[in-house]
Amino acid sequence: MTTAGAARQPWPRLVAVFILAWIARSAFADQYGYVPLLGDVDTAIHEFGHMLFMPFGIEFLGDTMMILGGSLVQVVFPLIFVAYFLMRDERGARRDPFAAMLCLWWSSINLLGVAIYCADSRAGQLMLINGSTGQESDAHDWNNLLTRWHLLDRDTVIAGRMRAAAVLLCTGSLAAAAWLAFARRSVAPVAAGGERVA
């Protein structure tokens, strides 16, 4: 089989979509939304988000943005890769729309994590990175944010909307990825010598 022929095979990509769908199903069913390994990476990104708005211990754009920055960067970070993979290369073709949809799936999983965190605002049951729960610490991001915005009594409503958006983003990205597995490279580009290449 030629390289171009191998590139057109949808099955490896469909297997990847199936695995991510299974992981997403487990994450949405889990009360913490935890995905092994990825969850730890996302926690690091979340903490980086706080530091991004407080470089060298100096608040940047105010302490509300420093608090919000963790959740915001956690969701936005994968979207940077979505944008990269959707950019056009020197031939005018998009780099890899399939990879972009996988990164969009990643963002949806992060949005789920943020929704779970938000839903815990009043309950304060989640274990925070400092080793205490929200009831034992004043470091609960969403309790602090919703208190400032006078929306604490609507924490579960806001979280429910975030979760619904995460479901739509997740299913949409996986459906698009499955479609792209078949649609992408249905016609391989032709090299100068007339030979089809990947």
C-alpha cells in the first residue's frame, strides 16, 4: 500500500474517536469528571492560568482575573491547538482538521471539570490543590467568583449550563472527527512528477 493510500485509511482515526468517546462517557459519569493522566495535565494548566494573571506575584488585570484565570486558561488552552490545526499551510490546505476536533474534545473535557468545580461553590466538598476542601479553605475559585458576582445561590444552575455546553462541544467535536476520518484526503495531492503523495 502506498503512503497516500495509508493516509486515506479512516480506521485508525475512527478507533481514536471511539476511545475518546468511551473516555468522555466515563468522565461525564464520574462525579469528579476525572480522566487519568489528562486530569493531572489539566490541573497543571489550571494552576498556570492563575500564575499567568499574577506573574512574579503581581496581580495583572486585578485579582478577579487571577482567580478566574485558572478555569479560563484550562478551557482556552486546547483551543490554541484547535486554531493552529485549522490554519492553512503553504499549499492553502488546513493543517489537520481532525486533530483540531480532538483538541476541541479536550477543551470540552476541561469545561466539564470547570462545571463540576462551579457546582461545588456552596457545597465545598471538592478537595482543593492545597489539600483542604472548599469548606475548610477560602481558596475555592468559584465560591470566590460567584460571591463577588452575587451569583452564589445560582452555582448549580450556572454549572448545569456549563455542563450542557460541554456535552454539546464533546459530541459535536467527536461527530466532526468521525466525519473527517472519512472525508479528509479523499483526493491525495499530486506531486510534480504526477505521483500521488500523502
